[in-house]
Amino acid sequence: MSHPLHNVIAQTEQVILGKPHQIRLALTCLLARGHLLIEDLPGVGKTTLAHVLAKTLGLQFQRIQFTSDMLPADILGVSIFQRDSGEFKFQAGPIFAQMILADEVNRATPKTQSALLEAMEEQQVTSEGVTRPLPLPFFVIATQNPTHQIGTFPLPESQLDRFLMRIQLGYPDAQAERGLLSGVDRRDIVAKLTPQMQTSELLALQQQARQVFVSPALLDYVQAILRHTRESARYLHGLSPRAGLSLLAAARAWALLDGRDAVIPEDIQAVLPGVAGHRLHSVQDVPTSDSERLSRELLEAVAIP
């Protein structure tokens, strides 16, 4: 692992205790130029993880608290009439930042949720007929509560597909929870964090991740995974070509985190649950929490070339 990434992970693990795998997945998502969806119960550290990554990476950060009465203009911005000049001036919304925390995104209506679609896919915003680019890097971390909770609007599949990964933090183990209970308030620790990487370094690492080598045999492996989901009667729908590209991008970034310039099968297996879990649905209507099992069954069904 390169030195700046080692420092980023080490500092993040000082705050988010007992979750090294989830931290690596979040950084993998960022290096792959994707966006991250964290689905879990309130109070397990979803928001804290976003704050820590923003501080550690030195990124311009905006938090958007989604509510049922929020409008798209609250996210994108709006033109306001300036009496002095007699003209309308665009007031940029909170989406114009390098890292966005879309907190409890599924508490907003589908109309408001859709305001993120163009920004996440094309890194630009079109408002009132004018297209405006977003800053680079641009990374969205969205959190959502389980859909069975009151006051939530399930994300449509088109919105879910914009997220490279979906992960869950879960409850901490006994040792990590003991550290949380007996240690300093996490907010005090976050306030004292210092950036461990320059923006130019992060952009360079994102470009480097795209150059990580994938052999033809591993491309066969990815294609076999995609083909199995499309032909198996186990799944309601197969994985799309975009899902295959996302799987490769995440595997390249995971390999880079390990300091390698080539992808190995274990990289694909490490990221597949996060990449495929929110895109796969069982014909038996298996709950979302069972997506990990669906992914594990998929890996067991497809042999490594």
C-alpha cells in the first residue's frame, strides 16, 4: 500500500473502531470514482465515517440532511433576483462540493432523490437550462435507514445503480464497543483530525487505479459471473454491463490499496458483495439483509478460471 493511503487508513481506524474492511471498501469506492451507499440502523457510525474520510482526505465537504419536504432546488441551487443589478444570479446548492454526505437519502421523496442522478453519473448539474460542472474529485456517500422503518421512500433501481457499492457497518464487536464506551467522544477526535493527502495526490491515485492490469483470464471470470446471474433461475434480473464495469473498477482500486499493479481473483471476490448486493434480487423476494448470502452463493457457483 502506498504511503499516503496507509496514513489515511490508519487515521480513519482511530475513529471508526473495528471496521477495517468497511473502511477499505469506502476508500476503494472513492479510488474507483464511484459513489457509496451505507445502509444500516441509526447510530452505528455511518455519518461519522463520512466526516472522518472528508477530514482525512482534505476534501471540501457538505452534508445534506434529506427530509420529506425537501425540493430538488434545495440540493442543486436556485437563481435569485438581484435588485441592484436587475439580473438573476445562480446561488449554488450544497451539491457543489468534493464530498457530499446525503444523510438519510431515503427520507426524501423520489422527485428529490432524482436530483442526484445527473450529478452522480456525469459529475455535472443542469439547472434552469445551464449545465455546471462539479468539482473534482466528486464523491457521494449516501446513508439510508432500513426501508421497513417509518417515513422512508425506497430508492428506485435507477438510483441504486448509480452507487458503485452498498455496504453495511453493523454493530461493533465487543472490543471495539468497549473502546467506544470508555474512550474520548468521537466528535472531539474528528475535530482534531488533519488531512493525510493532497487533492492532487488523490486525483493521481484515481487515475492510477484505472491503469491497474486485468488479465484476459480475469475478464473471462467477470463475464462468467455476469452470465451466471442472467441464466440462473435464482435471480430476478441478471447483472448489467454497467455492473460488470463497476466490478472491474472496484477490483482495480482494491488491488491498488494492496500495492499491486494487477488484479487477482481475490480482488474481485472481495468487492463483489458490495458491488452486486444492491443489484441482485432473489426470485423468492429475499430481504435486503440477505444480499451478502446471495453474493456468496454467486461466488460459490462460478469457478475461477
